[in-house]
Amino acid sequence: MANRYDPQTAEPKWRAAWEAADLYRTKSPEEAGDAPKAYVLEMFPYPSGRLHMGHVRNYAIGDVIARHKRAKGYNVLHPMGWDAFGMPAENAAIERKVDPREWTYSNIAAMKAQFAKLGLSLDWSREFATCDPEYYGEQQRLFLKFLEKGLVYRKASKVNWDPVDHTVLANEQVIDGRGWRSGALVEQRELTQWFCKITDYAEDLLASLDTLDQWPEKVRTMQANWIGRSEGLQMRFAWTGRAPRDFKDGIEVFTTRPDTLFGASFIALSPDHPLTHQLAARNPDLKAFQKACARVGTSEEAIEKAEKVGFDTGLSVKHPFEDRTLPVWVANFVLMGYGTGAIFACPAHDQRDLDFARKYDLPVTPVVCPPDADPEKFDVADDAYTGPGTIIRSDFLNGLAIESAKAGASDRIEALEAGARTVNFRLRDWGISRQRYWGCPIPVIHCDTCGVVPVPESDLPVRLPEDVSFDQPGNPLAHHPTWSSVKCPICSADARRETDTLDTFVDSSWYYARFASADDLEERAQWMPVDQYIGGVEHAILHLLYARFFARAMRDVGELDVASGEPITGLFTQGMVTHETYQTGDGRWVSPDDIERQGDIVIERGTGDPVSIGAVEKMSKSKRNTIDPDAMIGTYGADVARFFTLSDSPPDRDVEWTQSGVEGAARFAQRAWSVFDAMPEAAATNPATGASDLRRLSHKSVVAIDKAVETFRFNSAVATLYEWIGAIKKAEATAAIEDRVEACSQLARCLVLFMPHLAESCWARIGGESLVAAAPWPEIDDALLVDDTVTLPIQVNGKRRSELRAAKDTAPKDIEAAALADPEIAPFLDGKTVKKVIVVPGRIVNIVAV
RNA sequence: GCGGGCGUGAUGGAAUUGGUAGACAUACCGGACUUAAAAUCCGGAGGCUUAACCGCCGUGCGGGUUCGAGUCCCGCCGCCCGCACCA
């Protein structure tokens, strides 16, 4: 029986050794000396209670980076904590009568035990959970600083209200117009809520995206689209008749196409526009129309299918340049949330306006003529013209291109004092109030005489009460008999504590700063920004945008010293872990653990029901296609589980989990181990010298792995490991012992990035000093990276016909001569004349012959 | 509709950025070991043709640039992801 590596005994041993050596603790500035810093962070997990393969992949990727940086001499900060507030804890409380706090902390304990088995190089000394009062107390302090600076504020806004659960729902929690839990029809309610003034930073958040050159292009464009900057003109149309109350000066609209003003055909108001409300108060038909629009709901298909409908208010306004009037309609396609909630419509050049105009028989006047069309006759039918062209039928704008016409029209409107150029953003302020228990309490007090009063800093943290009941719907904090009753800090009168809590996205918007230091702003500044952040692409917009906002806001209240305001220098978004799905004839999903292959057919173990193999999908409980990391670790060890998530696909793409792939990874581990069979201790041999094939290959392999790791091409690094190991094995009989010891020593130090426990066992076999997890990256002899002789393919007219071995510095003319003399190519030159010979030194020779 | 990405053997994917396409792995086939199987080790393999060598074809499709194109340019086709009545 060959000597086999046994992960079950080796892995716990090495984890204990790492812990005893305190290897992964972040070094203090004194210990670190002038070593550069590297802050490596993976998105911290929600403590659901169990680790899944997505976690394993995420943290394995981060661990490769952290270990590599450490070996390269960086002082590495690689912390871990828990994103611990949120609805699942409350749902558990409602469904199973467990305390959310106990539920959360016991989940954390369970997951931490699972984490321990993975052998990640984490510094746990900085661990915290966002539900720790120390953490959310600090967050409350930040909230009050933001409040003081006007970065958070209260306003009334429309929210999704679930009338059964008595709570506000996020848009994501509304499915087809119904609450995701209660199934009740969601109402739009006007509530007073807290908001973060993220729009103050819209311009900078957009412009600075260009500086984030270590972020995926995709994420940057998604954020840019989300922020949605557009330049245009905000202008006023004056009334023809009596002006409605509150709108004496006319109706304000925003447009990006002032060049089409002469094609304006009507004004359209949003059904939610204040003027619509005012008019609806006296007009039951309009009120009914408004209601009908609201019912269409917020679901995307509903919006897509919704036909354009409108209501003529009977009012009209004057055209700013011409002696004519425009009717004012209410139209369902105009959004209150963008611009002013009102538009002027130019149907010839906007599809929505055109659909509406055709339906209600409103005028359509083209004013932009395409380059190849006849200006006298140009007209539109069912398709609006949105392309480039020349302005026509537009008085002083005639003959101009679109851009100049925009400027001309804007100048004129500004001269008439009827409006001004403005920039509009799609981004809206971030609503952070939640009518929930398991979140960070908002630290303010409502007093009838003093208004909104901040909780004095000495009273922080405002702790969540522990004696809450979940037996009625809604927010337990609001139902608590005493918690919200307090005295006003200013006038001491009876007052009420705010019972809303903060959106959990707030918790994760600044945790990176807290990891850098619990309370020392200077230490925070030393570590920030995060050098490498790793997580799922599903956070491309919300979390990552909020984090960028928070870093700026913290900077501006003096809580974080990052000049650029960018908290994250490098971002990597990893792909998902997928698996085949299995389903019985009656549509029941079957777990991979319960299937059995019998020849070509697949059956469910136990029942014997035939099972069909379905699509490869993200591992999920509902499809039952999950693989439990604990079970994997129990069978194959943590190294194999980690290695497999990195080896098959590039880390930014999805990886399909397969049994055979895992077995391949396990085979690799044994193969790597066997390379170290019968190796002497490194100290017992002389240092390797010379330039044997093995030495050349080993040094090249180290460089290849180094480069691949730096560029997140882990699958390529793994391929290099396979080849290298194969070569070392082949060289066992032939290579000098010194060269083999060197190769093994280098191999262990590369292997430790991916399979740290195994590498440690290998390292011990060659008597490596201390622990390989603490060893520096192998030193490379550059002279070994270039070969003395190279093999050059010889092409004739671009087709490879032969090859040539030559010393690396052979003169091109000698290579040319040797190539032409090659007997292999003679038949291909027969009857032809050589026109040209291209020699690319070290690469290729191409003979052009006709 | 807008934006981003992708298309290479049976499969996941390589290809030093314009220089030998298919590294490495999985599945498959063959051999060794074994009473046998598993495990392990060794070997094979893009397609067509051939006894074999040779030869021809080959990176979604069609064109182009180049001595040379998976890579660059133009035009199509298909798939995935994100946003979406944003004026």
C-alpha cells in the first residue's frame, strides 16, 4: 500500500499549528516595519446557520489572494465578521417562537465552527457582528453626525405598505403587486421616512467610476446607468387661462430635447403630480383615472404591458416661442419620480409621445429631418425619428444640427427667464427606515414641542429591548409597552422614541472601516481603502453604491480619512456554484445524494422512481441541488473542496460542481503528495545550481503561477501545477537530488495558496523551516526563465511545415538560411520562388513563396 | 428598446495579446497490475480521408486587413446577464 495523504488527520493538526503560531493575525505597524499593506476582504456572510458552496468559493478565492500577498511580504489584513441583522431572524421568531438574538448568535457559532474547518487564513481577532451593540452603537453615532450635517433627513414619501403584516416592504419584496409573505395586495402609502442624501454625491459617484480601473467594467456601467445623469433644460409653460392655485407661474417640465420645442404638441402630467391631485379633488372622473393608474402596480410585466392612457384636463398653456397653445393631459407613462413629473411631448421624435398622440389624435409635427430625407415632405408614421438630422419648421433653429439647436433653444428660454439648463439624475435618495425589530434602532426622539431630537451621545447605544413579542403583526418595537416612552432630552416632557430601525444595507456600508480599526481613525486611514474586495455580482449596484456613498459621507463628517472617497480599490465578482438538477416524473426535485445511476438510466434511491436530469442551475434549496460543504470536508477534506471550486472554471464564471471533478481534485492531492515520497530533507542537500531542465521548468512554473494568481486566472495556475507535478515525477529517476529538493520546496510554497493543509504536510516531509504558510514566495533566478535554444516553427505561406532548433541568439539571417535549407520544406517550395522570409526571433519563421 | 459579456473538441476551459489552436482537467477508449472488480499507473484521441504515413478541413456565419487572424476591422446569427415608459 503506497503512502497516502490522509486529510482527516492532517487537516486538524495543521490548523492547530497555525493557531499556535498566531500566523494570520494582522501585524502592528511596529511588527510590519516598512512592509506595504494589503487589505483583502470578502463580503461578510449573513449568519443563516449553514455555510454553502458559494461561501466556500468566495472565501477560497480571497484566501488565495491573502496568502499570496502574505508570501510576497505584504502586511495583510484579512478579517471576517457577520452581517447579522435582517428579516430571517424575525421570521424565525414569528414561525418558531425563538428569540432573534439567540437564533442569530447560535447561527454564528455554528458557522464559525464550519469556517474553522476550511483552514482560511483569517484574522478572527477583529470579528464582530453588526447586531453587537458596540457595532450598531457606533453606527448610531455616525447617523447623528450625518443628521447634523444634513446627510440624513426625514420626508414623506410613497412606500409599499403591506396591510396584513403592517409593514413597509422594499420593492424587491413586492411580487406581482402582493406582499411576499402575506400575499396581501400592497398599497401605496404616504409615510414619513428617513433618507440618506446620496443624491448630493451623484455627480462624484458617477465621475469617479472612471478612476476605478480595478473594478469590472460591467459593475461600473451598471452603476453609471443606475445613477443615470442627463443634461437638459428645466422650463416653464405659462397658462392661457386662469392659473390653478399653487401653480401660478405655469407648469415646470424637464427635457433633454429642447431642440424639438417647435414640435411640441401637448403637456403631460404624471398621475401623481401635485397638480393632478389638486385637479382630481374637484373632478371625480380624473380621480377615478388616477386610481386606475395606481392599480396597474409596480411589477415589471405590468409596466411593460400597460397601454398608454391619458386624461384631458381641459387646461392649456402657451408655447414659449410661437403664438399657439398646448393642451395639458394627465398620462400614465409620466413618472413622478423623475425630473419634475411633467413633460412637454414631441410625438414625432419620441416613441411614447407618438403612441399617445396617435391614440388621442393629437398633432404630430416632425422638426428633425434625417440627413437623406426631403425636408419639405418628411413625416413619421408609427415610428418616432430619434436619429441625427437637421432642424426644420422651427423658426430661428432651422438648419441647425441637433446639438446646436439644443443650445439655441436653451439660450432663448434662459433669456426669456422661462427656465434654465439643469442636470437630472435617476438616482434618488436612499430610504433607510424599516418598520422592523431586528435592525439598528434610529437614535432619535420625537417630542411634541421640540420636534425631532437626537439621542444624546452619552445615551448611545440605543439598545434593542430583549423582551419583545411577535404575536401581533407589525413592528414589535412599536408595540412594546415601555420602550418608546422617554423624556425629551431638551425639555424633559414626555416624548416618543423612534421605533423604526435602519435598513440592513446601512450596516454593510461601512463595516470595512470598522475592520480596519474599532475606534482609531488613524489606524483606519492606514488600512483604507480595501485593496481587494471579493463577492457576488448581485451586489453590483446597491451594496457597492451605498458603500461608496458612505465612505464619502464619513469623510465629510471627519470619520474616515480617504481623500478620493473610494473605499474599494480592487473589486472582483465571482461566479456562482451550479449543479445538475434532478426531477421525478411528477415534478418532485431530488437531491444529488439520493440519485443512483444504473447504466443509462437514473433512479431515486429508496423509491426507485425514474429521475430525469435537468438544467445545470445555481445551487438552491428549492431545486434541492445543493452539496453540503461539511459532507465534502468529511469525505475529501477542506483542501479538496476549496481546490475544486477554483480549478475548473475561471473564478468570475460559474463553476459546475460534479462528483467526478471532486474526485479529480482528490486524485491531484494524492499525486502532489507522492511527489514528496522518499525526498530527503532540504537541509541535507546542497543548494541547487546549474540550469537543468527541471530547474528551468520549476522556476518558470513559479512565475506562471505568480502571474496567474495576480490576474485571478486560478484555473490556469492549477493547470500549471498539474504540468509541473507531472514533470517532477517524470524527472525522479534522472534529475539531480538538489534540483528535485528545490522543485519540491518551491512546489509546496505554491501549493499552499490552494491546498494549505496538504502543502504543510509536504513541507514537513522535506524538513521545511517552520510552517509553509509563513514561508516567503520562492525566489526566482531570471537566468533560468529564458531558454538557450528555442524551437521555431517553419511556415510556408502561413502553414506550419517543419521546425527548427536554434540557439536563442542566432542571427535572423542564419535562421533564414537554416530554414531554407530544411529538407522538410523543400517539397513545398518546389516550382515556386521565395519572395520573402519573415523571421520573428524566438517565435516563428514564415517563408512566402509563389 | 438601452447597456455589458460571450460563442474554441463529447464537456469545463488554455493560447505569452497578431506567431505551432485545443495546454490542463473531466468523460471516453486501449494497455499494465488483479482470480475479478475498484483503486492505481502507462498510453490514445479535433474532424474528414488512409492499413499507415501523407494530405485536406477546422475557433458561430459571411467578407476584409496581414507574410501570418481564435485574437484586429466591417456585416450578420445565436446565447447569457443587468436596466428599462428616466422625457
